[in-house]
Amino acid sequence: MRTRNFALIAAALLLVSGCGHTEKKQARTAGHRLSAGGKARAAQAPPQRPPAQRKIDCDRLKCVALTFDDGPGPYTNGLLDVLKKEGVRATFFIIGQNVHGFPSAVRREVMEGHEVGDHSWDHPQLTAMSPAAVKSQIQRTQDAITRASGGVKPTIMRPPYGATNKRVGQTIGMPLILWSVDTEDWRYLNTARDTRVGIKEPKPGGIILFHDIHKPSVKAIPAVIEGLKKRGFTFVTVSELFEGRQLTPGQTYSERMPPKPASPAPVTASPPPTGSPAGPQPSQSRPQQAEGH
């Protein structure tokens, strides 16, 4: 009898143990399925892409392009926070050797709709360099930006110091973007001055030059944006500023000029109305002279 009871107890223990292993196995299987499903959904999710360039008619609107040179740097992310909050897109002309220290800032610039341009590898005066050296400055920067941005390759370039010539332009092979408003923020490092110049000097179609490597410059941007909005400006990237116009590689551009006014249509009335430029002029009678004078 005692032996029989032990056998029954052992059988019960085996049954419970088996159920426990079955539950654990089912749980593991379910976990693997959930994990596999998550991986499948992640694989199916489309890759994140930058927002498309907007189509803005800068012949009708008061457009202005904010541009920032020499970054990325320690203040770039703070500037991007401001631009995102204000709904403003800008253009960043990037120094290639700075990219490795702030690759996430470059990626963020692209993903938040800003434009990135080439500003050479280490900011030399390109007019004093050989074509091979100029090519190296550009190509190394293009490669660094393309890697950090996730595949976006700049199509515009700003020569350091604005120094260029025909040979440099041909070697670079991209439109060269200069500026219409130089805030000289690098010289004065004064937020109040940067704000005043940034608000008062721009004209429709203008390109404003700041530097995102200087803290006073970045601190000025919220007030500059507010002031220019009050003046009725629309903020655009450089490529949006020149939407509808073909930019020539090697040529320099400092602003979007207003369209030329259309010539007046020639008069075609038949016969032309009296007094029109193409019609008969009214006869002018000669005044009579009084006798004796």
C-alpha cells in the first residue's frame, strides 16, 4: 500500500513538472514569435527620409535665407531647437573636419528640412591653392557630409572668405553661394549688434550670413526671426530661394534679384488713336504775331 502511494505521488509530481515545462516552452515560443514579428515590422518600416524641398514663389513673397557657416559646433543643436520651435528652415555651410565631432547635428539638420552646403574641409583661401588641392578640399567635405547625413550630398558651395575666381569655380563645379548681408558676427561677438543688423539690413531675396560656432550669434537668432517675421519675411533655404531659376556651376550668387518688368505691349489699334506714340500727333498751330511788334 505504501509503495502504491509513493508511485501515485511520483506520477503526480511528474505531471506537474511536465505542465510547468510545457508552459515555459509555450511562453518562450510566444516570446520568439513576438520578437520575430517586431523584427519583421522593423524591417518593413520605410527608412526615415528628409522632408521635401518646398515650392515657394519668392517673386511674390518677401523671402530671405538664413545661412550659417563653419559648423557644426557645440551650439548647433541649440540653434536647431530654435529653428524647429519657430518653424524656420535655414542653410548650413559645413566645414568638413568639424563633421566627425558632431555627426548627429548634421543628420538632424537634414532630417528637419534644412539645407546643407559644402564650405571646404578646413577653411583655406581656395584662390591660393592648386586645382588638385581645391578638389581635395571639396571631395573630402562632400564625403563627410554624405556619411553623417545618411546619404544627402550637397549641391551648393560657399567658398571660405567668399574668395573665388574662374579657375576655382570650374574646379568646384557647383553654384557658389555668397551673401547680401554680412553680419560680421565673428568680428564683434555681440548679440545685440547681431540682432540689430540681422533685422534691419535684409531685403527681399536676400541671403544673411551668420556663424553657428559663435554663442552670441546663436543667442541672437530668436529675436532676428521675430523681427523679420514682423517685417513680413518668409524664411527659405538657399535652393528654395532660387526655386524656378537655373543656377550655373562655378557662378556666384548673393541674392535673388526681382524679375525684370515686362516691356509694354506695342500699340496695335488701326488706325492708332490720336495722341498715342504710334498715332498722328495733334497739329500745333503757330501763334499769330500782333501787328507792329
